[in-house]
Amino acid sequence: MQERPRARHVRSVDDVLALMDDLFTSTADRWTDGAGAAWWDEFYTDRSRPVPFFVDAPDENLAAWVESGEVRPRSALDLGCGSGRNSRYLTSVGAAVDAVDLSATAVAWAREQDAHPDTSPRYHVGDAFGDVGEELAGPYDLVYDSGCLHHLPPHRRVAYRRLLDRVLAPGGWFGVVCFHDGLMGTGAPDEQLYLRGGLEGGIAFAANDLRWIFDDLEPVEVRPMREQRGTGRFGEAFLLTALFRRPA
């Protein structure tokens, strides 16, 4: 393969995305296979820390959608699966699940908790929007993301939408949980994040932001997550949840 010229190295969308990645300081990187994977490995190393989503419980909105019959997944993709709590829930209701996370440490934790290896999620370590994404053939009835979107820089939403276009089945559901604007994360405009060189801990979204970003999908429900304590479900009021459906 010919070595890429140093001064003139943009000739594709992927080259543009890589160039824009470099506009952020290395300490801001939580989305690449390199620095991002290392950051999340360290994050998941100490399991005793009081991190809300370290509980072994599915998101309350996901459970509500499934148990009401609104979402009936036979196959699912869990983006940023972490310790696998939502992946395990989806397999428990009969879905075949592919689960992806940058962190090998998080995936190792997830595998340790699988009680029935024969029906466990299929775990993948790496970037769902990069090389690992090419292994995810789909189509999936459900693509679910609890906490991945708000750690991606604005330009990486292009790769995110490209993945959804490729793997979400016609008539399939897309569910997302992210920081709720005004309650958690930065509300700075996208362009300001490049000037500041970081994501300031994560990007906050309003309901209309999600409807606009995913405007090729039909919105089913967009609402704040309901706080949960002692219910066997995960829920924090500073998060926003949304369910979309791809037209059949």
C-alpha cells in the first residue's frame, strides 16, 4: 500500500473524520481504538467504584419497551455494551445479541457474568464504527445504545448514521440513552467543542436534537429516563431516552 502523503492526506469521508479527530486533545479521546480504549479500560478496572451503571440491571426504558410489546427483537446490536447488562437482558427475552465495546476490560467483565455461555451475547472488542463494525452484518431488529452517542464528537455522528443505515432492518427499532440537556453534559454548540478541543465529559442532547439527527427514522417515544431505586432496573433522571423505528 502506498504511503499516505503527509501534507495532503484527505481524499475520502473517512480521511475527513480522522482529520477532525485530531482537532481534539488526546486527553479528550474516548471514542477511538487507541486512546479511547485505554481510557475505558482504566475506567472499568475498579468495579467497586460507585458508578450508577455498574449495576447488573437493564435500562428501565428498554425493559418497558420490550415488556409492553412495543419492541419485539429477535436480533439486536448493543453499542457500547460495557459490562453487558442490557445485552444479557435482551438475550433473556430471546434475542440473538451482538455486543460491542472499545474496552477489553469491560467485555471481560461482561463475559464473567454470563450464566449460560451457549445463549450469551456475542461480544466484540473494538470500534463499532470502524473495523469491528465491518463484522456486524445484521440486519438487526433492534440497535440499542446506552451511553455511547454522548461520548462521540459531532463529526462521528456521520459514521454512526452510516452504521445504522447498513445494519438496522426495515421496520426495526433504534433505541438510545444519552445525557439530557440542562441536567448532565455540555450544552455547548457543536462548533464550540472544536474550538475548545474537547467534549467536556460528554455532549448533552435535547429531544429535538435527537429527532433532527435521526430524522430518517420515525420517532416513537422521546422522554426523560425514569429514576429507579430497588426495582431491578437502571434509571437516572439526568438521562434522555428515545425510541425510533425505521420505515418498513
